[in-house]
Amino acid sequence: MKIILASASPRRLSLLRNIGLEPEVIAAQIDEDSIPGDSPAEKTRRCALAKASAVAEQVEEGLVIGADTVVVLGDEILGKPASEDEARDMLARLSGRTHRVITGLAVVDARSKRSVLGHETTAVTFRQLTRAEIASYVASGEPMDKAGAYGIQALGSLLVEGIQGCYFNVVGLPLVRLAKMCKEFGFDLLIDLAPHASHAQEVGGHGRAGKAGR
């Protein structure tokens, strides 16, 4: 199954590669600010669909994955900081509080244009941060291309006291949610991507292979 990632995010690409996918990458060019939504979750789903649909028009076949991740504090969406001052302000507001990370997902069949939408929400709690810690983190450059001005998978992990929900969602791509959506197109990520999957399907239906593997 050909997979196309409608995103230039190196983090999303890395997550897909970690499970055995090597997608073609075609970054979608859309105006996210022009896309409406009655809630952050709805807006992320619509943005994800717009990205996937735009790329699906450029290819003849394959499943196109679109994703859009936002950080929500209270009722406010925190996007990518436009400056170091804005990054410091975002981190100061997140300090000692719990926020939500929402990723909207869209999978579009490029041939039929059929689409499946979904989203994932994870609660993230920051510890209390000092001004010096915030300044040092911003000076590292890590916050500048990330929603909410942090990345949980690297130095930003030291900001986080705990999470409730999917970790990979905070990185930018909720893998279990994506797997469920791909199943609706007959593509089972675990079965189809596992090493020697065809052999396992031949012998694994009667339980013996599973016992031997443990």
C-alpha cells in the first residue's frame, strides 16, 4: 500500500518510519487560518482534511495522511510562536498548568477520494518553571517550530510533569488512532507491517505461533 504524508514535519515522518512505513512526503500548501471550526478539535480535523485532500489531487493512488496539531490552554489555541518573546510568554502561561494537545487526522484514498476523519486529545501538565529555565529552553531554539512552544520528545520533556492519554499525539501523530483509520481502507498497520507478516498469517491462526513467541 502506497502511503503519502501530507506534512513536512520531521517528527511525523520519524514516527511513521519507526513502525516500518517509508511514506512519500508531499507537504500540503494550505491557508490554515482561513479554515473555520466551532471547536479546536473540529478545526484540526478540517485542517487535516484540507491538507490530505490537496495532496490527493496531486497523486494517482495511495493513502494520503493529513494531520494538524494544536495546543489548547483553556479556550485559547496556542500556535507556533512568531518570536522568542512570544515563546517565553507561552511557556510562562503553560507553567504549572494542564493543557490539551489535539491532533486532527485525515486519511484520503487518492483514487476514490474517500476520506476518514478523526482526532486525539492528550492532557499535558507542566511543572512550575523558573524564568531562567524558560529563557534557557527558548535559547536552545527548540520551541520555535512547535505549537505551544515546546516539543515533548527532546529537551522539552524536562518541562512536563505528566501526561494523560497518547504520548505520540503530543509528538504530532497519534499512531493507534491512525491505525484504526487505516483499517477502514483494508490496511492493517500491525499485521501488514510486521516482519514476515505473510508467514505469520499462514501459521498464526491456531495459537501455536503465539505461544512459541513468548
